[in-house]
Amino acid sequence: MAATCPDPLRAGISELGYSGYLEQELPRGAAADVLREAARRSGCTVELTLYPRSRLFVEFDQGHVDVAASAARSDERDRSGVFIPYAMSRFDLVLASRPARRFHSLADFVTHGTGTLNIVRGAFYTPDVLRQLERLRSLARLEEVTDFEMAFRKMAAGRAAGTLAPEMVSARLLDQFSLAATSHVIAIPESPPMEVGAYLSRNSLSVAEQDALANALRAMAQDGAILAIYRKYLGDAAARALLSGGRRR
């Protein structure tokens, strides 16, 4: 099997809460664990690098990254890679403090809220979300930041009312920035659950390498290995709800 991958796989992850983060200068998190196990099962070795979200797919499109993790599917990305889903995700509206008025959607927040929303450059949003973000932009209530950590840091400093973030992100960063006790997380209908997974490069991986990794990821989803990895970070109930497209809140 080792001959399947004559060279180490160049894999990219981003800082996405429990999905990806640095610990003692080493990439950690659910995405890192998934890729390491997929590489092991396929007889490959993997070199993990942390990239800003906006940079990861630039490197992937240019053939400098063989595998990109924690990705949603898009037509643009399909041109450069093969998408293998292994989990579910959605963007929630995460507010630094509970609002006086209850918001039921992102549109509701745009219409009746007053605060500024920070969004992460390079994140994948649905068309419905993008329409509401353009409304916020026209109201001068939208700012872009390079990563989720910056978004949550600005919320903690009172420089932003909130952000849009998946649960794997908010679960870690709300605690990290001491916002868990005061924050309010809203499931917005503009962002329904969607599949996320890994993109395997058409430009830099052989068909044999693509097949070996794809088969490993599919087997991990079927035999419970993905669930076990997510359980380590979120606990059993939250991991099961997240992977099925539900939510724990």
C-alpha cells in the first residue's frame, strides 16, 4: 500500500475552532485527526499545514496542496478537486450577548438589529446568507476579518456584535474568549445544514492516490471513526447531532 503515495501528502487545514487549531506549533483538531487516519488507512504519510481560510484554496487550486479539509462543496472547487463528504455543518448567527429582541433569522438581525457583524474572508456562504450580508454591507454594519479567532477576539473586546460560525468553531472559541456565559447562538434558516469534507486535488494526486484516500474517508464515515473523532471534541450527543445535521442547542 505504501507505493500508493510515493511522496507525503501535502494537506491543508484552517483555524476553525475544534476542526483545526495550533497547539505547541502543531496542527490539531478534528480535521487534522481525520486526515491523519485517512492517510494511515491508505498507506500514505501526510504533512499538515495550517493556512488562513482565504489562502487555503488558492494554494489548492495552484496544486501546492494535495488535500484541503473542512470544505463545503462548490462548482469552482470541483474544477480542481474531488469532493469526499464526511460530516455536516452549518453557519449559526453567534452574538456576543443576548439581544433585547429575539432574532429568528439573519434577515431579522439585519432589519431589526444595530450591531456590526464580522465575517471571515474565504468562508463559504449560501446565496441566502450572501444576500443578507450585502444588506449589512450597505448599512455599514459588515466587516471582514482573516479568521474566526479574530472575529471572536473583536466580539470579546466589544468591537463587533457577532459573527457567523459553525458549531465546531463557536464551541471552542466562545470558551477561549470567555463569551460562553453571555453569548447567544441562533440557528438561521438562511444557512441549512450542508455536507463538508475533504477535497482531493485533481492536479497533484494520481488517480490511485485519489481512490485510496476517498475509500479511506468513506470507510471512516461508515465504521464510526469520524464519529469517534468528533466525539473527542464535542462529546457523544453533540457529535451525533452535528454529524446528522441536527444541533445540540
